[in-house]
Amino acid sequence: MSQSQTSSASATPYPATGCGAVIPSEEVDRSCRYPILFLALSSTGWLLLATVLNFLATLKFHKPDILADMGWLTYGRVHPAGMNCLIYGFAIQAGLAVVLWVFADLGKTKLAYAPLTVVGWLLWNVGITLGVAGILYGDSTGYEWLEMPRYGVAFALVGYIQIALSALATFHLRRVRTLSISHWFMVTALFWFPWIYTTAAYLLLIGAPVRGVLQYNVDSWYFNNLTNIVLGFIGLGTAFYFVPTISKRPLNNFYTGIFIFVALIAFGTWSRIPAGTPLPAWFSAYGALGALTTIAPALAVLYVVFSTRCRCSELSVEHRYIQRFVVFGSLAYAASTLISAVNSTFWFSEVTHFTWFVPANNLLFIYGFAVMSIFCGLYYVLPRVLGGNFPSTKLIVIHFFLAAAGIFFYAVPLLVGGITQGHGLNNASVPFITVMTQTLMPLRASTLGDMLMAAGHLAFALNLFGLVFETMSHTATTTVEELTRVEVAS
Amino acid sequence: MSSGPTIFLVAFLGLSTSWLGFVLAPVLQIGNQGQVEAQMTGNLYPAMRSGLARQGEQVYKANGCVYCHSQQVRPLGFGSDVERGWGARPGRVQSVNQDYLYDEPAMVGNQRVGPDLSNYGLRQTNASFIYQHLYCATDTMPGSVMPPYRFLFEKRKLAFGEKASAEALTLTKDNEPGYEIIPTEDARRLTAYLMSLHQDAVLFETPPLPKPATNDVNGANAGKGSAK
């Protein structure tokens, strides 16, 4: 079925047998089984941990002195730890699982070097565990989004490179040679992450780092590339693969996809420095230019997704909701890109800089778009590689509504509250403490969003554990049966 | 167009352009700044912090103070940083890169859940007030949402007849007789760091405005974001 969404280039017939022959889907899926199972299980663990840590962080705005006697539970540690769990533990790891399967499935080839992936998975998780534990212990590097200390980063990077090598080898050994648009996005994301991570780590953590506000510039450059390109391209690659696959319609169309790709790597990669930062003025001017230019590709994403997706009722309930995850994701993508474009302008950032507006929009991108798209991928991929069905379709539906409502109730109060906060901050006749007290209302409202998202994560985790338990016990039974049969025969 | 290396080349071109423009070019432009003589006073600026304050910088970093407190003053007429008294330059102009050269790391900050701390050391010179604020912010600033940093303090039982030590906290509530609350080493370091925060030197790039009388927001000197 994935054939239907390959590029507009005419499909040449592939030999059914011989060394270049396409491999049947069942075998492809079986080859991905354990790497993807491990990646999915551990990333779900990180997702749940991220939920708990982020919840603890919000609690501090309801009652500041809650858990105040333990240094490792202070807001300045649980907040970055939670965000690192979400990005590195869940989004990148689960994104890699989806990428591995998409490459194997598009190329009709088995996953290459599957054992390497498992070693990589192990190292990545050791690295993130050390990193997050380091943040809680008080070893944070102090750079936002790059808080994990060196000893965690080292393991994680080696692990990442192993998984990425396996993905690239699978891509290289593809039996169906036609390039799909998802290949463009996902291959780039694979390369991009180690490039920006090593650059940022080299300039900030190792040896003689750059000094002064240049550190902030490198950090901002890193974060913008991490969201727009690494998470963005994993999400877009997922969207452009699963929307046509689920709808059983060709992608509309390949060249719009290439336009989005080129526009984003040309302009979406600039560091976005808010006006007024202690840096030469051209930094923020170019940042705003870059942000404004990404409006066009964001609208193009909406066009591609909405003109390709299938509203038709012949889709099963399960597929309809899996597709909704990614359709919601594309809406969040467009909304978040538009908001950050407007926000990059001089007039707007005078108000919103330093307020809750910016983090709310970041989460709208990371969670509303990237994480939702990855959920779509996981829901589609996991039953196939494990050879079973999710025990409950209802839980998928519930997860979708909880996550969508969660992101809405999280982002909207903080976006609106952030603007009010900014106007308050800019009016020197309003005492600071008054401004701060006024923001407590939207902050507390956003806890509702946190709780809805948390419930959604529980639904996802339950479904996943059910699926794993069912298929694994099935595998165990058949293995035992086979073994006994052999014994009887001998 | 249909080959893996094409994707790699296009991606590499994109990344290197972004790197050249937004990582290398900034470093070439302002990456070589060093200590300079401040105008008017002639002191070297920025001065290296004291050892205790540099250790305090690590405490500030470890506990993520940066997630709620910024350390940057925006220019006059852009926001109300100067009007709120967060700036300290005689010219009432913004922070510049020079201010952060010895910061490890430079914690400029993205959030103002709490007030800006660029010049906290000039606003607050009383260490025991800072201890009290860290121990229980609602005591010193009613309505504050700053979490209490009780783990930076030690509750010590006083021996019979022993007097509380000089730096013991004087609390308005929860004062248990027979006990004293004293700052730990980390609290002393953090306080030394907070008291070392100042961005007040007059530099080439932050000249005092020529006519102080026109310093109001709508005045002739209210350069919108271009105070440099």
C-alpha cells in the first residue's frame, strides 16, 4: 500500500525474484520487530516520566513551597529535566523508530544491521538516563534545551549514530529505488541532529567555549534547528508518508513537498534572536526575516495534507483516528509557524519576549505537531511489526481527543495570558508583583491541559502494553509449541 | 534528482549556509572581545568575579534560576526595563555583550517570572535580606511565587544557653525556639554571586545620552531598539 505514495516519477517494474527482488511486507515488518519494540517501549517510559516531571513543575505555580525541601525537585531542575525527557527521551527516540520502519517499508527491504540498532538504543537510553539524572542532581549545563551534562551527551551521541547508521544503510539498500518525499525529510533530519548537536556541544561544552551572549546565540541556533529541522522534518516526513498511506491516495504532490523542504532548510534554520537582546541588531533582524519566510512552507504543508487526506467513510475507525493525529499535527504546525513569524517582528516581541507566550508556542510545535505526528506513526507501525492489533480502538480515540484538548487548553491560556503579561511588564506603572500574580490564572488553567495530556499518555501506554503483552505471549506460546514438537519428533 | 547523495548535498548546503551566517559570522564579529577600560572610571571591565561568587554562579546554574530570571536590560523605549529600575548605566542604555564575557555560562534568560537580575548586586547589598528571601520569598515579598530554597539552609539545634550565630535567619513566622536556621555553603556562594551582579560600566558602545533632560520615552533620544 505504501507504493501508492511514492514520488510522481513513473514506477519501473521490479523483479519479483532474484537478488534485487522486493521483500514481502511481512518479512520487512519482522526484521524491524525488536529494534522498534525496544525503541517504542523505552520512549513510552520517557514520555510518562516527562509527564510526571512537567506536572511537578506546574504544581509549583499552585503552591510554591510544595516539595521545597529537596534540591532535586526544585522548579529549576524538574522543568528542564521534563523537557529533556520529552524531546530526547520520547520525540527523537520514537521518531527514530518510525523512521527505521518507513525506510524499510518504502524500500521493501529488511532493516539493515538490526543488532547495531539495539546497541544504539541501549547507549542512547544510558546517555539520556545519565543526562536527566545529571540535571536533577544539579549538573545542568545552564544552556536551555542543551542541559544534559557531557557524560550523558557522550553516550547518547554514540548511540544515536549507530541507530542513524542502520537507518541510512536501510535507506541505501532499498530495493524500490524511487525516492519518496519522506526520504528527503527523514534523511535530512538524521544527518541534521548530530551536525547541530556536535556543533553546539563543541561551542558550548567542550574546550574553550564561545564567550558572552554568543553562547545564547549558539543555543538559540541549536534550538531553532532542533525544532524546525530535526523534529520538524521527522514530523513532516511522517505526515507525508502516513497521510497518503492511510488514505490510499497519492501525495499531492511531490514538488510542493520539495518546495517545503528547500524553503525550510534555507530559511527555517536561522537563529531567532528576539529584538533587544544584547547582541548586534542584525541578529534579530535576520532572525525575523527567516521566521517570516517560513510562513509560505507552513501554508504549503496545510495544502499538501488537506488535499491528500481522505475524509471518506470507508476508513476504519482506527485508521480515521490515526490519520487525525497527523492532520491535527499539520494544523498545529501551521499555527505555531505563523505565531512565531508574527512574534519575531519587532513590535510583537517587545510585548511577548520574557512572557509565557514563547514557551507556549514552543510546546505547540513540539507537542502539538512533532509528538502528535509521531503518535500517528507509532499507532500505524507497532501493530504491523509486532503482528497483532491494539487491544482497544476506543483508547486510540480517547487518546486523540485527550491530547488534542490537552494541547489546546495548555497553549491557548498561556498564549493569551502571555500577551497580557507582556503589556503589564511594559507598563512601568504596574508593580511587577501585580503582573506576576495576574499570570498565575492562565498558568493554573494550563495545568488542566497538562492533566488531559497526561491522561492521553496513559491511554497510549495502556494500549501499547496490551499489544506487547498479547503479541509476546502469543510468540512465547508458538515458540514453546514448536520446541515441544521438535522434542516429540526426535 | 533521484539519489541519496543529492539529498545529502542539498542538506549539507543548507546547514553550512546556516552555520556560516549564524554561528561563524557572529563569532568573527564579536568573538574576540576582551576586557576594556571603562570610560569615566578607567577601571577594567568586566572584572573577574571573586572565587566565592564564581562558585555561586554554579549554584545559580544548577538550580535553574535562569528559567525564571533574566539577566538583560532592554534599551530605553523598548519595553520598560529601564523605567522599572533594572538598568544601572548612567546613560540608561541596554546590556551589551561586553557585560557577559566572564559569565560561565552567560545566563541571559528567556523568562521573567521573577524580576530581571542584571543589576541585583547594586539594588540589594544586604546579604541577610537575600538569605531570608531565598529561605522564604513570601516573607520578604508577599505574593511572590518563588519557591522557598530551604535545601540551601540548615536547621541547627542550639545547645542550652547558646546564642544564635550572627548569620542565623530572623524569621517572622515558623520561628522554633531552641533552633537556628543558618545558610549552607551553597547559600553563601549563591548570595555572593547575586551581590556580584552589576552592569553599570560606561563603555564605547553604551555612551551616556548627551541630554539627560530628553530621556523620557517619547523624547529625542528614545531610539527604538537601536540604542547601540
